Amino acid sequence: MTRNSRYDVLFEPVQIGPVVARNRFYQVPHCAGMGHLRPKTAAAMRGMKAEGGWAVVSTEECDVHYTSDIAPYSEQRLWDDADIPQHALMVDAVHEHGSLAACELAHSGGQASNHYSRTAALAPSPIAVEGFGTINARGMTKRDIREMRRIYRRAAKRAQAIGYDIIYVYAGHMLTLPTQFLSRRTNQRTDEYGGSLPNRVRFMKEMILDAKEAVGDTCAIAVRIMLDELMGSDGLQCDEEGIEIVSLLAELPDIWDVNVSDWSNDSATSRFQPEGFQEPFIHRVKQVTTKPVVGVGRFTSPDTMVSQIRRGVLDMIGAARPSIADPFLPKKIEEGRLEDIRECIGCNICVSGDYTITPLRCTQNPTMGEEWRRGWHPEIIPSAKNQDSVLIVGAGPAGLECAVSLGKRGHKVTLVDSKKEFGGRVSRESRLPGLSAWSRVRDYRLQQLQHLVNVDLYPASALNADDIFEFGAQRVVLATGAKWRRDGIGQELSFSVPGTDRTSVFTADDILDGAELNGHVVVYDDNHFYMGGVIAEKLRQQGASVSLVTPAADVSHSTHFTLEQHAIQKRLLKLGISIHTCRSLNAVHDGGVEIQCVYTGDSQALECDSVVLVTAQLANDSLYQEIMIDRSRFSEQSVRSADCIGDCFVPGTIAAAVYSGHQWARQLGEPTDEREVPFLREMPAIWAVLLFSWFRVSESAGQLVHRHHWSKRLESKVDISRLTHDWSSSWTL
Ligand code: ADP
Ligand code: SF4
């Protein structure tokens, strides 16, 4: 296939200071839950982006010093030379595919917990630090400022020596030190670093100039800056000071990377913001600088990207989430394969990896985070190792993903669903307020299935155990999903709630299936993720008066992990939904419920016409149980196995269902994994000690530390592949 010429502009090279990006696709810095604890995982993931055509691939926040210790989170570090080898892995992986590697040097200033380093946090003025216990940041002296500039210069030099092509001064979110100097909230200084805007900009200006002087001969200097904090006059506003700051520094950096703050605004979910939502802020930047500008907006449509370039909003298409959902997005546009783009759905499951300090996962891309530890490639799947035919019952995210992956491997597959519409929970949930983009999970897979002649699709076909045995497939996969509990058992309550068998009691499934409730409805949320809040929103939109009761301290509590909690609670309050937090459900009566305080046990009556339970889920595995009871028929009918996947195996997120379907498809016909742990693990302590001691030996031997040869030289010293693939043998190295 050839690409449409209207997309040619996306593949023009861009000069960024002393380096050239081969096209306009720029993976901006994003957290990955990998960081300094999992360097090989991170290197393989970033390398995949380069292979997929991103001209620039950035690290996440990379802390320049131990005074910027953000433990327990695992971002990157360049505290001293011991951190160098980890970075070399990533830089080499990115360079291998002809892309530029960017390092987001950062100092968290007054937002650093310093739990690990046990040193004082530093800020322009004394401020309280968010974290455990009473922690305050110390206001920096002039000497501290001078020392901080030296620290930055040293880190920039190290980044240059490693081979990075672009080096950042990071002021993108409220977290960082330069931003704390910019903001009136955190900078109350009365010297030349505080007060007027030029004074508050001074520290940042010095950092940019320092970086340019230190490494500007070979490296481009990027500035990531927030333009607006979206908190009105309490924060930085684009029209007031945001654009003025860019004007004051306009020609100093080699590229501007611009966004809105804080992270929840920058990475807003599709429930709250559409593609390109940052344009009202970022379009101003090109009017005040001649330097290239990169910005984000969850771009997945090539037409939107071209429009941004043609209208002079941006020079480079920045992406974090779209590059996670589809690391090959640029290649697919380049090759004219637009229908193959796996579009980000804007759900922020990826963000939860950072908050849980576990490798990034993605709803759309099950291979994300598995590039190194399982060797999964997002576009390549090994061909079938046998001729087994597969019957998949259930075409939700698990069944669809399984069918696509098996189909690509070359198996003969039949995908059946009792419903006329494929997609399972994704089809139902995407009809909830704000969640329409989630249908992309279904649509991408249905699109892929169109080209797979070896996959037959049968909608509107409910199967029972006899049907399955008679069908005669060698492998049976049950992807029949899950249902919401009707008894009130959830995270807080372990026993069924009296009265939940009344006809006035509904579950999330009933609402998803179209039940419309009038009068006053109590939504009882003991699930705490998005479902309780969004069901309340839907019922309110339909005209019901709604009370949301939850044992948690706030609405949809787990959506803190997807950066949405604040926006959800705000929306529900604005809709007039009455919210009862820290309350569990005691009983359902005629005309009302009894709820009780989770602390005191004091109970309270709440009148209502109906109750909707959003609590725990149960697997729809009765069909599987039936088949297993009848397993003597397996050999009669040549059935070799029957397995559950997705929510039918264990109810969870859509991301988990997709992953489960993908994993099952990858494993079919492969040799049984005999390892106790079926994936590779990084052993940071052993790894770091070996590399660090080698580094010291090399250094004392006077060897030249040359930026492009780190990994090669490491390989000649120790067999990295053996360390990687069989860590136990590393003891003998
Ligand atoms: P998952 O998230 O694990 O993919 P879903 O609940 O989204 O699960 O999808 C399960 C799908 O299975 C639904 O579309 C449902 O209609 C279908 N299904 C359930 N039982 C049967 C059955 N006996 N025969 C055919 N399809 C079924
Ligand atoms: Fe997009 Fe969701 Fe994947 Fe994150 S997890 S990249 S938001 S699809």
C-alpha cells in the first residue's frame, strides 16, 4: 500500500538545533513504571517505538540528583556515573532504528519525597511536601541555586556522554523545580529570583543557558513547559503569564515542548476531553518563537495531525498514549495502512502502571511492557505450530483479541457470540456517558478480522455444551464474560446484604442492558473504579434523582490511578447527585435503604424507589463447568482442551481481558514453559553491582568513555544475554 500524499508533510525532517528528526513524530516523555528499577524492560519498550517510526523517543522524568528522589516511584535517574549503563541500553535501542533519543532531565524540587535519600527537599521558598508524615521543603539559598546549576550541567554532560541527542529542561508539570520558581504559589522570594515575572523566569533561563553551554554543540536543548494550570487565577494562566514566559525565553531552547498542567489535565481521559483538546493553549506558542514546537492531544487521526501542522499549531506531533497503544502508528501512516492503527481509547490504564510502580500496561496494546520480559512484538506474532482449529465462545475484548491473534498465526478459528452485536462489555460500556471512544477496542479488532479469511464469525448464536462438543473444534475457548453481583458483596462487604433480592434492586448489568429508572435511585458503589460513577451519571441524565453511596472516602476512588477522580466527583456534584462517602449498605427495605458509617457504625435511613448495586463481579463460567463435567466427551469429539479466558476466567479490566486473549493465542502449540516464573525478571541489585564495578574498573584503567560504545563494550565484558535470560547463571560469571 502507498500512503496518501496529503500525509507527506508528516514525514518531512525537522531540524532541532544541531540534530535532525527524520519525521514529525515525537514520543514525548512519559512514565512507564519501569524506570531505574527495570532498565531492560524500558529499553526494549522505547526501542519498539523507534522501530515503529517515532523520530524522537524520550525517557520519562530523569532525576538529576539524589535531592530529587521521588521514591517509591520508579522513574529514571542520572545521579552519578553509576546510572550511565542503564541509559546506554535505551539510547542504543533507539539509535538502532535511526531515531533520536531524548532525556528528560528533571529536578522535583519541593515535590521530592526524598524518602530514600533522607535529605531535605529544596524549593524556591519553604513549602509543604505531599507525602507521608510532616515534610517541608527548605527554601533555597543563593548557594543552593548555584549548586543546583552545577548539578544540572553535570547531568547534561553525562546525558551527552551516554549518547542522548536531545536534553530537556523540564518544567512541564507543577512538580518540577523550574516551575516552582515560575509559580507565584511556590515562589515567594524577594531577591532577583522572585517577584516580577522576569525574576521568576531567571532560574529557568540560567538552566537553559547552562545546558546549551555544556552540551549544545552536539545536543539539542528542549524545554517542556506548562502553559496553563487550568485553575483560573489561582494558577498559571496562558493569557496572563504562560505565553509571556515563552516570549521571555523564545529563542533560547532548540525546541519547545508545550502542554497544560497538572498531569491530570495534560493526560485527560477521553471521558473528559476529545482529541486535540490542548490546541486552545498551545496554538499561541508558534506566534512568539521561531523554534519548532511539539505538543500533545491524544492524536491518533493523521488528518488531525496534518491539520495541526498546516494551520501552524505545531511542528511536531507529540504523543505519549497514542505511541503506547500503537508503537507503529507512524509506520502505518507512512505505509498507507490507516485501518491497522490501534487507536488509543483514552482510558488511562497506562497511567495506573506509574502509580502502582509496575510496568506500563495498555488496554489496546497487550504487548506493551512485555517487549523484553516475554519477547512480544506488537506487530509480529509467530506462525501456528500446529493445525488445531479453535472455537471461541464470546466476542468481547478477550474473545476478539484471541481470534485476531490466532487468525494472524494461521489457525482456523470460529468466533461465536450470542448477541447480534460483537464487542461484549466494550459495546455495552461504550454507550455510557463519555465512553464512546472505548468502542475502538472492538472496532480495531473487527477491522483486523475482515482480512483474516481463516476466521469465521457467527453473531446471534448462543451455544450450549452440546453445541460446543458437536462443533468439533480441537480447542475450545470460553470467553463468556462476567456479571455484576446481586447480593451487595464487594470490597467492603463480605456477606450478602438483606433485602437485595427485592424487585427494586438492580445491578450495573441491568443499566448497561438499557433499564431506565425513575424517581430517586441509590447507586451503591463498592467497586470503586469508574462504573459506579458513570452509572450514576447516566441515571441522572435520564432524569432520575440520584444518591451515590460508597464506603470509600471519595467517589470512584480507584480512578485516582487513572487521573480522573477529581473530574468525576466534580461532574457528579455539578449534576446534582448527592454523595454519601464512608457509608456501607446495611439493608434494603420497602421504599429505602439503611446505610452505616464505616467508622462509627451509626446507621441512617435513605428513602429511594430503587437501588443499583455496583459491587463485585462473578465469572460467567457455568458453560465451562458444564463442559468439564462432561469431559469424557472430549476424546469422542476430538476436543483437545477447553479453557476460560478474560472475565470468564477472572473478572477484571478490559485491559486484562485483552491481555488474557492475546496470551492464550500466543501460547497455543508452543512448548510448555518449564520455568517456575514464565517471564524474565530484572534483578536490579545484581545487575547494578556488576555494571558499576565494571565501570569503575574501566575508568581506573583510563579507558575512554565514549558515548556510542557503552552497550557494545558491556557485551564484550559480560554476556548480557546470559544475564538477561538466565539470571541464576550470572552468579558464575
Ligand atoms: P470479556 O471481557 O472477557 O471479553 P465480555 O463480557 O465482554 O467478556 O464478553 C463476553 C461475550 O460472551 C458477550 O458478548 C456474551 O454475549 C457472550 N456469550 C456469553 N455466553 C455465551 C454463549 N453461551 N454463547 C455465545 N456467546 C456467549
Ligand atoms: Fe490509550 Fe488506554 Fe492504552 Fe493508555 S491504556 S495508551 S489511554 S488505550
